[in-house]
Amino acid sequence: MPVAARCFIYGLLAALGFIMMVPPLVNLRRIQAELLADPFAVETVLDPASAAQVQSLMLLFLVGVAVATGFLYAALSAGYARSWRPRENGTPRCGRCGAELGFGVGRCPTCDQQLAW
């Protein structure tokens, strides 16, 4: 799979993680609005009936944070493949395909692999 396609897929999955964080943030704004309306009625906002809903929304938020950070890291670190070091026993050969190389060549003429000397 090409690196650009992999980065694109990881970016879409990171965006999914960020989208998963939106419903809890909207619900948090609702809770803040209820607290601002009557600051002394904390027990009405945090009643046991809505505790299960708040718990599931916070779990969704934490899963969204984990998915977003994991795939964002994967998308940003998926760069280009590392260079291969040529085999130098006798004549230099490509470590990937085994083709003969001239000394100091930057790319393998057969498989177009980047080489590090």
C-alpha cells in the first residue's frame, strides 16, 4: 500500500476519533447551561437517572481521544520507507532485490529502492 494512501486512511480514522468526541462536548455544554441557570441545584444535574448517560458519553469521549491520538500519531509518523543498506560482501548488491550496484549509487536501478551507504 502506498504511503500516501496509508496516511489518508489514518487521517480519516483520526477524524473519526475527533467526531466521536463531539457528542460529549455538546452534552457538557448542556450541563453547564443547567448549572448556570441555578448554580445551587447541582443534584438535579448529576442525578442518578442521568449518571448512566453521562458515563456512556464520557466513555465515548475517552475512546474518541484514544482513537484520534493513536491514528493521528500513525498518520504523522507513517513517512517514507527507510533506506536499505546495500550488502557489501564482494561487489555491492541491493539489500532488497539483490541487484549489483555501483559504489555510492543513491537508488537501486532495478527496484528503485533508496539506498543508504
